[in-house]
Amino acid sequence: MTPAAAVEAVRCSDATLTVRRADGSPCADTEVLVEQVRHDFAFGNIGFDFVGLAGEERAEAPADVFGGAGREAAGQLVDLWLDVFNTATLPFYWAGFEPVEGEPDTRRLQAAAAWFRDRGVTVKGHPLVWHTLAPDWLTGYSDAEVEEIVRWRVRREVTSFTGLVDVWDAINEVVIMPVFANEERPNAIIRLCRRIGRLPTIRLAFEEARRANPGTTLVLNDFNLSTAYECLIEGVLEAGVQVDAIGLQSHMHQGYWGEERTQEVLDRFARYGLPLHWTETTLVSGDLMPPEIVDLNDHQVDAWPSTPEGEERQADDIVRHYRTLLAHPAVQAVTYWGITDRGAWLGAPAGLVRADGSPKPAYDALRGLVKDEWWLAPTRLPTDADGRVAVRGWAGDYTVTAGDGMASWRLRPDAPTPEVILA
Amino acid sequence: MTPAAAVEAVRCSDATLTVRRADGSPCADTEVLVEQVRHDFAFGNIGFDFVGLAGEERAEAPADVFGGAGREAAGQLVDLWLDVFNTATLPFYWAGFEPVEGEPDTRRLQAAAAWFRDRGVTVKGHPLVWHTLAPDWLTGYSDAEVEEIVRWRVRREVTSFTGLVDVWDAINEVVIMPVFANEERPNAIIRLCRRIGRLPTIRLAFEEARRANPGTTLVLNDFNLSTAYECLIEGVLEAGVQVDAIGLQSHMHQGYWGEERTQEVLDRFARYGLPLHWTETTLVSGDLMPPEIVDLNDHQVDAWPSTPEGEERQADDIVRHYRTLLAHPAVQAVTYWGITDRGAWLGAPAGLVRADGSPKPAYDALRGLVKDEWWLAPTRLPTDADGRVAVRGWAGDYTVTAGDGMASWRLRPDAPTPEVILA
């Protein structure tokens, strides 16, 4: 089976839609127009660049450690972003979100989340607990106090954003958390995790978030995809912590992993029967980072340009990577980490759009997958005498139109016989 | 502090011994002779080489996958072994212990364990559960049946050896267990662990062993000393499995790790407040294995000779390694993996004795630590008017002699005021 066929076998399903008129009678023997509106599959990207734009801020946004294109550039990016992605990750890095204790950036992020929601985009918050970018003011507290403050922060964010942000990276990079040695300053979260252990730290994040919003989707997220993460996950599940999805980062600044390694990772982590979220995917369109770098943050270069050869490679890589991921039934979400090279993490040419605002080949390639190869083009189909029409398509939101009447419906493999009334 | 002083600071303690005569009166103002008989600290080595000798077998012992010197050679090794070591690891590799289902090698191993016990040696069994060297006959059973058979095997061994073997590696190398790919044949234990998960596999080993002998000491043992093992341990402890000691292998066929790395491992694993057992320590006295080898089993050479330079290096390494380990208060046991080069794992010159039976410099160096530097030489001391005498020494068993009278006593940091009656 070709990679493209493998994706279709996993992601496409058949439905028999029954179309009725406003009076309830079957819309029989009629040509109807079926159009896909949205993917169920979460095609994600960071929405950091649009926080200032969404808030209609006049000044440039405060500097964000993980980039952000600035307001003017963001305006040019909006349509490109919204044409491909349906899920936005917003930044809740604690040091940036609450630089002064007691003054969280809640309203600004609420405005950004609402802006995305109003455009049909699901918003995910990243992350509730992480050692990196813990606020400096936290270091003065004792371990017991830090634990209480972390619990409070988790409850506060989840509560303040219920209805706007209902998917969270509950905790980030726990494998390394108590042994991380690349922090210049004393870090209260590392200290706490070392004291109480990884599992109690995970439990506090998940339990507080769940309590604040029982309907939220909570992700355990890590970049360490070695056996260590498996061991951690098995401990978490054995301890009875309810994890909704396993988050797998895939920053590939050192080069695309290839199908075989990706498949091996998929198989190892699908073993737990939980949805897999590929949370942070990066493929650069310039020189690759040298393989001897272990912590990507250690690679600092003056300039890291996008090159024509690199852009072709990136486009090829992104198609191979997304095909491999979507061909695996456990994968529920893929979040690309950056729309533009402007302000990208490490200065890497990781965006799908160049710093000048023009789309790279990788943008077109990914759009080709999401909105063409994996998208049901508007299709005219005849209903039968009972108003039924067979549709084969990708899980998602659809419309059906007949004359002046229109209705929305969802195509899902677990609900193959939807029924609509035209209005 | 020098390494030697660091060991003394951790391992030496002061006791005030009160010596009484048979009638209960103080043995006052008398010169007594204090002699150390045994270390509390477990200086271990494998006892594989002596199984045939202990059973007074006429034929050569069945081939053991992890070496074994054969009976004749073993006879020459006995005194060298017993002069340094007080703890023997005996082989319970399932494929060798029960090559035909229902015909375990119980009596032969009981004889070997009794032989050691009669010589004052503590015996440890290795291992109860391990994927490597699972018997071929196990592969025909279903996962549910394999689990029942493994439980039965654990109960049987622990029960049959209670009083002879009360320390066990309950389970070996779980970090890699469900993902181990270096097995030529289908392996029922890997299959089971992949199905039920690492923690349930660990739990079954510990729970069955504990139930069979509540007084046994159960070790979780691994060669993978990365963060993965930390994550596994934290899951095991969180799941409430009672682990008595954390086992850390240190096969250093690729060269001595050095003090810094060893210290880092010690600190990371001491964090759990459990005793640390260095379970499988190897330092070669020949060429080092190339660093690119990941699974040591992949290194197969026709001949791997011991060399004069290698022997000097091994002697130096062993002193540095043991000093580093004994200077850490969490370490309770160190087991060197091999007395002789004869039949050593991988053919490596890892023994402390050459194939011809002569001790290497490493043997003399280790004996010098165990029986000289860390040993209270026979010492004459005067008692006071109340029969008291101050002794500073290493935790262990001692005698005190005055004239014809003698008594045994123990020097322990947690019981600094022993009292004896001469008999």
C-alpha cells in the first residue's frame, strides 16, 4: 500500500446521509451539493504570532521567548494560517504569563483564544506546568509553598479559560524535570519535582486541572521519546492518573527522522491505547543542526537562513512526515511549531512562510494534503427515493445543499448514518 | 578529604564494648584481643564456578552460559575467593535451571548454597524473572499461561531456598524488557511484559517472592542506569511495590567510568532512600571493548587476552571504583562479576585471577582494601575498671579474647554499646 493509500484507509469512511426537507419529507431523487467545512483531525500550529493582533494592540506585543511575528507581520499571515490549520496552541509559559506575581496576562490570552474560537479554531494551552520558564519570583518560596502555588496556578488558568481553552499540555518534559542541569538560575519546579518525585508532580498537574474543568483534554507532553518516557507513562497509568492523550514532540532541527523511526515511535507509544498528539513538529528549510547537539537550546547561530535546497527538502519531509502520522490510527493531532521564520525558536528557518511573508514550498505541500488530498472537494450527488445519499469522506464537518436549503452534518466513522433537515 | 578518608568517615564507627567474665563480673583492667571476623558490608562475587565442586560432582558441570571454571580449576580458586568475598551470587537462569519443564536443578543449587552458607557466605539468587535465558519450552504457552508459570516459578524457587538464599534479584533488566530486540527466538517473557506492562510484571515478581518468603531481600536490578531507570523506579514505588534494594549493574568492558560519573549515578539513585546494590561489576585487564558497542553481547572476539598493562589498569580501576562506592552511605553491597578469566562472560579478561589460577594485581588490590585498609587488624586493648574498652572499627562481626575466654560481638553504628560475656 502506498503511503497515500494508507492514510485514506485509516482516515476515510463511508456514510449514508439522509436528507429531509423542512416539513420532514425525504429530499428524494435530488441532486445535492456536499461540501467539507472542517477536519475532525487536529491540524495544529502555534498561534503565538496572533496574540497581539487578536487583542487589537497598538504597540508591539511583549517579547515572547518562543517567537511571535509581531502585529504587522501577523496581519499578513492570518489567511495563510487559517487556510490550513484548525487548532492553535497558545503560550501560557508561566514566566511570560505572570512575570509579576499576582498579575497574570489572563485578559490578553482570553482575547486571543476568543479570536481563534470565533474563526472556528480549537485552542490548546501550553503548558500548565514546566520547569523551563518558571517565573523567577517562585524561587523564593519553600517546596511546600511552591507546590501550593503551582496547584493554584493550574486551577486558575484552567478555570479562567474554560470554554475557550479546553485542551492543555498539563505538564511538559517530566522525564528530564528533576535532573535537568541546563538552567542557569535556581529553578523552583526542578527543586519541587526532585523532592516529591515525577509521579506526584504529574498527578498534581492532572488532578488540579481535572478538578477545575472535568471536561478538559489533558496531555502529558515530552520531547524525550526514549524508553524513559515509556517507563514514565507506565508509572503514570499504573498510578491511576487519567491521561487523555500522550504528547510527542518532534523538533527535527537535526533532520527528518524518516518513516522507519517515526513508525517505531508510533508503535511504541500507541501500545497504551491512548490518542497520540504530535505536539511540536519542526522541519527546517536551511542547514541542519549538527547531530552532536543534545539540548537544541545549545545551538546558537548568528544567522540561519532558509535556502532553496532546504525549502525543497522541507516540503518533501513534511509530506512524508504527515503521511506517516496520519496513516497511524492512534494519531489524533499534529501541531506544527511555527507559521513563519520571523521570531522562530533558535532563529531556525522552521516556518512554513518566509520572513518576508511569502509561503515556502512546504506551506503549499501541507495545504495540498490538508485541503486537497485529504479533503472532499464540493461534490454533487443524487439522493435516492428515500432522500439518502452515500458519501465517502474524511471525518469532519460538512454541509449539504439542495436548492435554497442547507444543513450542516458531521461525518464520523463511529456514526455512519447521519440525518439532516434542510433549512 | 581523600577518597580513603571518605570511606572511613562513612564506614567506621566507635563502640564501647563491655566485657564480662562468665560469672557476670566486669573483666576489669585487662588486656583483651579484639579481632574482626567478617564485614557487614556485602563484598560479593559470583559463585558460579563452585557449583560443581560444592556438589562433589565427578563429571564437569553442565555448561553455564555465564562461565564457570569447571571443578578442577575451582578447587584452586576456593581459598582466593573466600579470603575476600562474603556474599556469593548463584545462577538461577531459568533456561539452565529448568531446561526440561518440571525438572528444575533444585538439589544441585541447594547443595551449592549450603556449601557457601557453611563457609559463612551469604548467598544471593540471580535472577527470578528475566527475559534473557527464558526456557524455550515456555514459548508454546499463551500469555495468561506464561504469567501463571512465571508466578509458580518464583514461588517455587523462593520457597525451596528459604534459609539458604534469602536475597534475590527479583527481576532483571525491566527497562528494556518489552522492547528488547536482540533475541533470535520468540521470547515468552518479552511478550508477556509487552502485553501487561512493565509495572505489572515487576509486581508479580515481587509479590510472589514476598509471599513465599516475607523475610527475603528483593532487589530490582538493571544495567540501564539512564533516566529511564529512574522513571521506572518512581513508578514502582508509586505503585506501592516494596523494593528492598536498587540493583545497579556496572559491567565496564568499555573502560572504567571514573569517579565523576559513578558519583552522579550514586546521587541519582540514592534519592529514593533505598539501599543501593552494585550487582554486576566488571573491569577488564586487557583491551577495552570499542565504545560504539551498545549491547555488550554483540562483541564477539576469538581471543581476549589479559595483558600486563591491562592488569595494572584493572588494579588501579578497582581501587578507585570500590573507594567511590564505599564512600557513599547508600551502598550496601558490591558484587564483582567473576573470580577467574576461565569461562568468563564474552571471554573477557574480567577475572581477578588469571586462567592459570594466579591472582592478578587487581585481586591483591581488592584484598588489600577488604582485608587490610578496611579491616581492623587484631588489636590488643586495655579494659577500664568497668570492663569497658573503646573500639573504632568497620561494621561487622568481631571476637574479643581475654586469657582462655572468648566472645563474639557485632560492631554496628546503630548499636554502639555492645556487651559480651566471655565463655
